[in-house]
Amino acid sequence: MKVPLKPASAEIEVKKSRFIAFAHPITDTREIRRLVSETRKEHPQANHVVHAAVIGPDGNQFSMSDDREPKNTAGRPALEVLKGSSITNIAVLIVRYFGGALLGTGGLVKAYQDAVRSVLDVLKTEELVEKSNFTLTLGYDVYDQFVILGKAFDIVSSEEFGTDIIVRGCIESSKTQEFATSVTELTRGKSLVVFD
């Protein structure tokens, strides 16, 4: 499974109706309501704000809404495209501005599916891997070597500089033991990595 790295958007037009798709990384279904509300505020003239979402490490939690489009012509087709993408922890909201021409059931299904495909085409993703958070305290004498070590382990971190340097970050869970051992060796046992 993959997860989105950051939000993305794309737009298509079908018979003068505009379909703007917004993809958002999410981790909980409760985030969907907020995203729909924000999108409605940003697009007050839109006729519909349809959503589809896939959540969970196995991509087995779903959410969708037709938002007053005919039943199963918007949310379900959008969700089916998402389910087939092998991307999880994602919500796609499709804003529709009606262009005056009715698309019919088949036309709506195709338009919503194409809108989702268009945003997935530009979405940047990464493999879903379990990550662990950590904290450690370093002396200034080993900081430069630690930066090199951090790059080798692909850690994401932030530092607080005081008497010592406090590092907070995250690392792939499969690398935690090797990382902790490397930090202990680098600091000659003065720094220990504490995992949350």
C-alpha cells in the first residue's frame, strides 16, 4: 500500500461542467467532515462536494458521499477508483460546478471516476511503512556525524539547541534497533535513543 505525501488537485471539464478533485492525506474518518466543510467554504457556488476515502494500513476502511447527486453515480464510482489505486489514508473531494448540460447516469459515473484518476495522476505517494518516534540528547561534538547518520537512516527530525541538542524524530520501525546501536556507538554510550 502507498500513502499520499501531500495534498494535490486536478480539474477536468465534461460538457461545460467543471470537476475539481482534491486529494488529501488523512489518518481518521473524522478528518473528512472538516475537509468537506472547508471545501464548501472555498467553493460556495459549487453544486456538489462529493467525497471518497480509503483508510487503514490494509486500506479496508471506506467513506463516501454522493452529496445530492443521483444515488451511486458519484461517491461509489470515485471510491472504486481509489480502492483500485493501492493508496490508503487518502480522501478525495470532487467539487462540481454544473455547466448546464445533464450528463446522465453513465456520464456522471465516468466524470467522477475520471476526476479521481486525474488527481491520482499528479499525486505524490510513498510506500506505507510503520514508523516509530524517538527522542535523544546529543553533545555538540557529535552533531555533524549524527546528521550524516540520520541521512543514512532516512530519519525525519527536529532539533532544539541548548546546553545539549535534543533531537525528536521518526524512523522506519524496522530500522530502530540498528539506529539505536549506531547512536550508542557514535556517542560512545553517552546518548541513548528513547522510542515512544
